[in-house]
Amino acid sequence: FSLTKEAGQNGKKIIIKFSVIKTGSKEPEATNGNINDNFYELMLSSCRDAVKIQNELGGLDGCKTIGCDPVHCKK
């Protein structure tokens, strides 16, 4: 994409405009349905760490409070 910043004047005020133009037509790669990629594992590990921290601090009401699925977080 291309980002352009333009300055103009309206009376005594200076007006700034930003233009964003899509330059390429690259489509996102299709996923093969495999959820065990690096991002999945990283996010799952982070969720488990958050639950451990929460439990150590005597925290909130469980996984749902921090946005995790309890089925995946308990390992």
C-alpha cells in the first residue's frame, strides 16, 4: 500500500489529509485447516501462562475472564 500525507489550508487553519492506496493485488494465502501452526501454539502457550499467573495470584473467575477456552487452557 501507499500512504501519502497532504497539507492544505482552509482560511487560517492548516488541514492535513492522509491517503491510503492499495498498490498490490496479493491475496492472503489460503489456510489448509491445520490449526497446529506456530501462531496457534504461541497463543495457546500464552493462554496457559495467563491462567497459571491468574491462579498464583488468586485471581479472577477462571479462563473465561481472560478470554481463554477452558478446554484448551487446562493441560
